Amino acid sequence: MADQQALTELAKRRGFFFGANEAYGGTAGFYTFGPEGAALKRNVEAAWREQFTHRLGNEEIEAPTVMPEPVFEASGHLDGFDDMLIECAECGESHRADHLIEDAVEDIEDAEALGVDRVEELIGDHDLVCPTCGAALADEPVEDFNLMFETSIGPGAGQPGYLRPETAQGIFVEFPRLKEYARGQLPFGVTQIGAAYRNEISPRRGIVRVREFTQAELEQFIDPEADEPPLEDVADVKVTLYPASEQNADDGDYIETTIGDAVDEEIIESPWVAYFLGVAQGWYEAVGVDMNRFRFRQHLAGERAHYAADCWDAESEVDGDWIEIAGFAYRGDYDLSKHDEYGDDSFTVFKRYDEPKTVERAAVDPDMSVLGPEFGGDAAAVAEALETLAERDPDAFDGETVAVDVDGETREVDADVANFSVEEVTESGEHITPHVVEPSFGVGRTVQTLLAHAYSEDEVDGESRTYLSLEPEVAPQDAAVFPLVTNDDRLTALADEVAADLRAAGLAVAYDDSGSIGRRYRRQDEVGTPFCVTVDRDGIEGDGPDTVTLRERDSAAQVRIPVAALADELTALREGEPFASVADRYDAVDTDVETAGN
Ligand code: GAP
């Protein structure tokens, strides 16, 4: 098992990721993915897209990362997207006040739920000090700090805008068009993979808490009255659940169950959330998360985001700590209702009834020739208020006069002037605001988890080695090609040709001809390359077709395989065929002979 330091060191040395802008002193919370890391991240995104966009039959979009201020007024991020900040007067360092409490006070796991005043009080009660310089924090104020990065759109004063703190908002604001592409039919899902930005108070643990990160999100739009998920597809999936009730209980424990039972026993309230937990569990397992270091934890009441009615996190264990790698929120109609209220377009869908319905509809037809002279410039507002009142409270028109409120002032209108009537109308449907269920994945945290769970150490040929046991589907390289020696033109020419052919077949192939063959294997083991192909003299000297050795990373086992079969076999291996079944078709190689290089 890797500790954080070993992993960070490997990530830097082998080009997975490293702090950005180091030539300028570095910028906390920003990381660059190097060649291996960028490839691994891309493969994780491709695997996510395959599952959550293609297999689930959803559509993917790509929206801008900068959005104007009114979007975030509507979404609630301007008011509610805060963390608790405390600054040290001595050294100037900023800290998450709630995290200081959670680290110091044993039985508080969710200090954010306690509120700013209580956290400030607790910092004093427990005589907490600055983790950076040791100065007392007791007299320092705790404040809400908005996590959004502000910017200005256009020159000069411009229009205030923000870097999106979640990719989700780019999907919600485009809902009026997206529903047209879905032909107004619920349920439908829209995905997006892209950058999100949060000005985290104290970025930490490498790429786990950063200020720019990639999210992969699915917004599933449903009719809560009618749409059900295909729960039968995941009913038997076994999961480890940690519901809020167990977290709150003194002797609380995990619940090992199935998705189907968790819904039947109402451990997971929303069948849609349960469905996505089942799909996610299968996906995480397929890309290489160790299921013994994985759980779903329900948010405690005070922990939920401002938009969420219920939320479960996927968590993975990394270096002794649980980290949140995805959230599965039931957002209800929060987002679409808000954008409907603040935006210019309609964020509802028309739900057609099976049979048209005849209903009584109260209406008014105010006499403007009376309202005009009486209310002047407010006449239209009075008429509108009468219409709203008729829909909401028809009984209000029973008396001789009707009172309506316009801009905080009560206006009295003769009932005759309102021309109130109740008509029978036939309706073919109604406008409803869809509910949203949202699986939201952090790509960087998935990468971190895969590296931590794949990190392995063993001994090969009497030497200790470190290797990353990454799944072929996500490993940065599909294979590496080596000429056994570099002083033989025939060997190097064939190795070049093999690498070119494999690349032409769509495989990601590294080529390495420097150092001993043992060192080249170790280098590829450390970046998780699942298969190494070595071109040696034995393979080209006989009468038959040219052959090479194919070595599997974890077992270090090798087989001799014709060059002509290589691309097909490696493609099958990348797609999940076990090495043992490929190896059965070829002769095993004595590894002592093959590791002797130049
Ligand atoms: N749209 C919902 C949403 O944004 P979230 O729980 O705030 O929900 C979703 O974020 C996921 O994004 C998290 O589970 C985590 O994997 C990732 N994430 C959030 N903040 C992050 C940060 N500062 N650094 C890296 N990943 C982060």
C-alpha cells in the first residue's frame, strides 16, 4: 500500500502530476498532469463517457467555464457556496476553520453543520493554534468565504462573471434548448466533462483538494411522479453503505447489502439515487478501484449542499483516510425552478395526459376603461394581480370588492369590474418542472484513487520493484516496445516497425531503448504499462515468422508470440481478455534468458 509521500514522489518522477508554475514559485492548488497522468486521466474520462453517456443513452455537451453573475444568483452559489475561513494574525496563513475543529475534537465529524459562531467559540474553547506557525487562534474571527473565482467579462468594468464551480450549471442554464433536443420527453440525461474552479481556502493532499479540477457530471431529468429507473439492472449489485443513521449512532456500522434490498428497506430513499450508486459501483470496480477500500456514505443533514434534498458520496480509502470521489445528489426541482424564476426562458416541460381532462378554470377579464382612470400607471399591475388571485383563490371574488397587493400597497377593485367567471376547459396536459438526480464525479480524485489502489511492491528476479497494477483500459500506455539490444540494426528496425504497426492499430505505445532490459521493464512497471514487447535475436533468426516476447506486468510472465498476431492480441487484452487465456495460445518463455540485455 502506498503512503501519500511515496505516491506523490512517484507521480512527480514518472510524469503523472506535479505542482504547476514551479518556475515561478508554484501556485497552491493548481497541478499539471504530465504525459503519463494526462493519458491516465484521459482514459478515465473515456471510460466514464462510455458508461455514463453512451451506455446509459445520454447526450454530452460542452458549455463555457465562465458564466455571468445572474446564473449564480439564481443557482444560490453567490449566497450559499461558502467555506469557513480563519486567518492567522501571526503568519497570515488561511485555514478551514471547520477542518481545524474536526482534526482537534474527537467526536465532531461535521463541524460545518455547527455554523460560524459555534465553530469560532469551539476554536477558543479548545485553545486551537495555527497549524503553520503555532500562534493562538482563539481571538481570530471565523468568516464565511465564497469559493467562486470572480472575473470580469469584456473590457473596462465589464460584466461580472464567475468561473463555474460545478459543470452542472452549464447544463441547467441550457435546459430550455436541451429539452427540445430531447423532444420534450422525460426522462433524459445530459453529461458534461470539464473544468470546475473553487478558490479552496487550504488546498491539500496533492490533487485531492485543488482549485481547478475536472468533473464528470450527469444531470438526469425526471418526472418524479412517473419516471422510474431500470433498478432491475443493478438490484443484485453488492454495496457497502454508511447511512446517516449509522454515522449518528454510538455503535453505528456499515451495512453490507444489495442495491435492491437497500431500496426495499428504504435505506436509500430515492430509487434513482440507488440506481446510480449501483451503476457507479460497477464502473469503479471495472476501472480498478479496490472494492475493499470503497464505500457509499450518506451526507449528514447539516453537510448537504444548498440544492440537495439527499446525497450519498462514493468514498475511497487513500493512505488511511476516506476521500469523497463522487457525490450522488437528489437535487429535486431546485435548479430548474430557480432558473425559471430568474431566467427569461421556460425551464418546464409539457406533460401530456393519457386522456384530456376537463377542469374548472377561474378567470378574470378586468374592465380597463375603469381600472385605467382609477389606478393610472398601476392599472396593468392591478389587472395582473387579479388574474393571479383568480387562479390561486377564486373565493376572494365572492364579495362586492376584491383586494389585491401591488408593490406592497393594497388596491380595492369592484368585483363587477374584475369580471370574474369560472369556465370549464379541456386540458391535454400540464407544464411541470422536472426533478434532477445528479451523479457527480471528480476525475482527479478518481485518478488519485486508482494510483493509490494500484500501487504495489514485490520482488522479481531477486530485485524489489514498484509497479502500478492499473487496469489495461485506463493505463497510460497499452504497451511498450523494446529492442533487446541497440547494436543490431535488424533488431532495432523490427522494433521500430512493431511500434509503428501497433500505433497504427490504435494502441498507445511507448518505445524505450535506453538502459538494460531490466531497467526498462521497471520503468514501465512504475507507470503501469500492462504489457511489454521485446524484440530479440531468437525471434528473427529461425525460418518461421518473426516473433517477439510479450510480458505481463503483474506476474512478469512472458510468452513468445508472432509479430503478426501482436496487434490483435494486445487489443483483446486492452478490452479485458485475461492474459492467461492469451498466454494459453503461445509458448511460455524462460524469463532468466530474456532479461539478459545490453
Ligand atoms: N455538481 C455537484 C458538485 O459539484 P461536489 O460534491 O461539490 O458536487 C463533486 O463535487 C465532486 O467533485 C466531488 O465528489 C469531488 O470528487 C470533486 N471535487 C469537488 N471539489 C474538489 C476540489 N476542490 N478538488 C478536487 N476535486 C473536487
